[in-house]
Amino acid sequence: MKINKVITKQVELEAKKYFVGASGCHDWSHVERVYNLAMNIGKQEKADLSALALAVFLHDIGRKAEMESMGKFCHAEKGAELAEKILLKYKIEQNAIDNILHCIISHRYRNNHVPTTIEAKVLFDADKLDSIGAVGVGRDFLFAGYLKHALYTGNEKKLLRDKADYSYTKDDTAVMEYEFKLKKIKDKMLTRAGKKIALGRHNFMSLYFKKFWLEVNGKE
């Protein structure tokens, strides 16, 4: 069965259930923003928008559980497992299901799954773009607050010399996330459209954190 508007809406409604009570850094508004970005980029990159839409709706359905477990499993891998059960109910063509599941499992920055289809590349870019820029900075601080961690320790760059991932540890401050991941996002984009959008968001974010440290040190 081909993906139609009825299936798309039903999958969207099923996906929303996984975000009830989710933290503001990864709630349904994140999915909505990623959807808008993905449709914009997907049109430019000539992606299959129907498959891409389902991948967007389902890409973070494992995130709330991952955060509650303090990172004991990968939300992208868990999300793909959950998504497969949902998609199989609608008798969607297997090649479309395989592509959607690939999009979900490879959208994460912190795993070893590499996006290979254009739809997966678009989802990866759209998801990462929502982690940088003005919205990205806000989400960064929301996540640190969820973990009850500090804004900064001042040791972030020193700790990162060993190239370790401090995700979910006491050193996972808002600034640590910027230093470890966010400032590198623009160089990780996989589509032409994504790279263009990332540049502006990166420049804003870079200026923000420069001002941040000036204020920390009592300067203007």
C-alpha cells in the first residue's frame, strides 16, 4: 500500500502519544519544527516527501524513554523498533518501511548509523538544524535544566581534550553540549540546502556563546 494522507495523519497521531509529558527540549514542537525544515529541504533535494513525513513524525518516539533512563539506550535504535510495529499495521510497501526505519535509526548525531538515502540525509539535516541557532540555544539550556546540571563549569574544553562523550554525566552542561556537538553541526550537514541554512544559524550561535563568556567574566 502506498502512503496516503489518511495513513500520514494516523501515524502522526500515534507518534504524538510518545511525547505526552516530554521535556520542552524534545517535545512535539521539536517534531513540528523538524517537519517544516524537512519539507523545505526535501522539496529542494527532490526527496520522497510522503516517506519523509512519516520518518519525521516517528524519529524521536524513543527519546522520552531514553531521557528518563539517563541515556542507557539509543533513542534512534529504540525508535526504529517502535516505528516498525506502527508502520506494519498499515501494510505500507516494504521498501518504504525500510527507508523510513533507516531514516529514524540514522538521524542521531551520537551513533554509528550513517544516512544513505536522500530522505535519511534530509531528516538528519533537519533534526540537527533544530539544535542550533536561536531555537537550538534555547533547547540546549532546557536539556541542561532537565538533567539538573549547570550552565557551565569552565572545564568544558579541557575535558574534551580526551574526546570523550560526557552525555548525561554531571559534566554535561549547556556549554559542554555546545563545545562537543553544536558548534560542529554546520560541518556535518549532508544536503546543499541544509548547509546553507546551517551557516546562518551557526553564526548566530557562535556570537551568542562569545557574548556568554564575556558576561560570565563581567565584560561587555
